[in-house]
Amino acid sequence: MDLKDKLLSSFLAFENTMDLDHPVHDVRSEAIKNFEEKGFPSKKEEAWKYTSLNSLQKVDFSIFPKQENTLEYKDIKKYFLHEIDTYKIVFVDGVYSSYLSETTHDGVDVCLMSSAFSKPMFRPVIDVYFNKAASKDESLTTLNTAFCKEGAYIYIPKNKMPKKPIQILHLATGNEAALMLQPRNLIVAEQNAEVQIIERHQSLTDNEVFTNSVTEIFAGKDAIVDYYKVQNDNDNASLVDNTYISQKDSSVVRVHTFSFGGKLTRNNLNFYQNGERIDSTLKGVTILGEKQHVDHHTLVHHAQPNCESHQDYKGIFGERSTGVFNGKIIVDKIAQKTDAFQQNNNILISDKATINSKPQLEIFADDVKCSHGCTIGQLDEEALFYLRSRGIPKKEATALLMYAFANNVLESVRIPELKVRINKIIANKLGVRVGFEL
């Protein structure tokens, strides 16, 4: 039995554990039909031309964890941003860990999707927002929707801001020979609300882990959302991350994606600007080695006038690693005075590393300022010569140049402790400093 057939048969068992009278049941049922029709994406599809999921479909993944797990905070402390106080939503093998978490309902809701689905007090928010931004056609998104049960539920009412940042951490212990996880996050920031969120998927094992994650983010008028994705997983962990963002007038949403580890990572990041004077920022740093693969697909849809979007992705690829960047900007005819910028710069430090980059603009308005660019190459020989002429050995000089190349993306990170942490990871990856493990 291949993975698709196993998932379809497992849905029947999953369905029997759910409330069949809840409106979400109809959403799940429709979603599994869509997945059954489409199946897993293949390289025949243009959007998946350079990323294959064939090897994952041959693995006998457990769809539901069979054992309860207890972890000690001291054993996983390094995976948290422990330098500051934060709210924490922690899942172990897809199951919420109250012991490791710190949630709140004090003016804002930082809790669980399972609670939001089951408790009437959350029903108005679920009815308005759940599955409204997520694609109904993308097959892995519909698969997640069919099995959606647990994940982070974050609701920030009008004019509110949590007292501290929020961390979402998904851990895989390895108690299963191979485990598939499908977390679902819903983040809503109402008018003039503000929130900072850090998300991480982390395997604690060498066993196969496949995470198919979906996050919906809604930013109301004048809201500010900062979302940080830290992807530095083990070599047998694969992640498909689908994030859908809907923005209203004068809102600001910034998403930073730091991809440093994992066997296969696919990031689908979709921004929908449903208002005027909106600001959207998409930034990323990718540093890969061995046979790692990272695929960034971005979309910014400018549907109203007087909005901005800024994309800046840096990639450093060594050994036999492969990278993909496919960024699309759509400017509707009504979206006059749009200012859209997209840049993708890559360095190949190995003759066997590859990068496929395809920046795209689809502009239907005539009064806009839009630009895109892509560079693929090696380090600047003149800069390398300059550093070596100052007495810096070639290895250290090369590392310093790569560090400077990647580090400028961090300028817009608004959590100082996170900026320091990512700085150290980049430095460690490039050999600028040693002795820091994460």
C-alpha cells in the first residue's frame, strides 16, 4: 500500500474520532475528496518541476502516533529561544504537551486548534477564518485540511498585543520507525493588533519524519505580524510548509524563513493583499550542504492600489545540495501605485551544487514600480584577494565573505535575541565561529 492509499484508508478511522455534526467535518470531507482526486504533486507539474516527493511516498509512515511521550525541558532547551520569556505551544509527535507549554487566555488566546474546534466560545472565529485563506486546490494543503485536528490557535483581539513573543515547537521523538505529522495553525490579528511568532519543526531522531504543515495568518486593518520560521532539522526530516496570509488595509506582515537543515524542505508562502497601503515582507536565508534540498515558492498578489512588497532571499549551496526559488508577483489592473521588489541571490561553493531560480512578474497595471532580479555565481575573487592581502587565510576569508552575504537579511528581525541566535547559527554553518550547537 502506497502512502496515498494509506492516508485515504486512515481517514475513515480518523473521521470516527471526530464530531460529525461540527461544521469542520464537512470541510474535512470535501478536502479528502480533493486529495483523492489530485494525489501527491509530481514533477510533471510546473510548480513541482524540481522537487520530487516520490521517495517519501514509498515510506511506511505511521499516520497516528501509538505511544505517549514525555520529554524533559533540559533535554530540548536548546531548541527554544530560551534567552527571553515567551509563550510556548509545544507538540510532541503531534500531541500537545502541557508540561512543556505555556499558553494564555489573558486578553489574547494562545492555545490549541483542538480547543478551538471543540469549544463554543471559539466558534465565531473558526467560522469566519478557518480554511478561508488556504488553497482548496493545492493537494498537500487539502490533505492537511482533511486531517486537521491539532496545532496552534492564536487570536489577538482588536488593539491588543501579547505580553511576550510566542513560540510554536513541533518535536518528533523517533518512537515510531517513520512518522507523518500534519499540524494546522490559525493566527488572527484583529485591527491594530500586534504579535511576534517563532515556529520550529525539530526531529530528535534519525528515523524518517515527514511534516505536512499548513498555517493561515489573518492581519486586520493596521495590524502587525512578525513570523519567523527556523528550519534546522536532522538529515532524515522532510517538511512541506504551506503558509497563507491575508492582509487588510494598512497592515504589515513580515515573514523570515531560515533554512539550514533537513533532507527535503518545501516552503509555499502566499500573500494576499486585500486592502490599500499594505506592506508585505518576505526574507530568507538558505545554507545547505550534503544532499539537502530546499524549495522556496512565493506568491504576492497585489489586488488593491498603494501597496508594497519586498522579497529578499539569499542562498549558499555546498556539496551536492540543491535549491529552488520560484517567486511570483501578481499586480491586478486596479492595483495602481504598487511598489514591488523581488531579489534572489545565490552562491554555489561546490561544482556539484545546483540552484534553479525563476523570479516572475505578472503586471496588469500601468502605474507601478516593480523590479526583480536573480544572481547565481561564486564568491567575488577581488574581495577574497583583498581579505587575503590583509593576512586572512583563504578558508577564513571565504567564510567571512559568505557570512556577510547572508547576514544582511537579519537587519529586519525585530527580536534581538532571535537575531543573535540566527547570527550564531549562520556563523557556525559557515565556519566563522565554532563551539555553538543548535
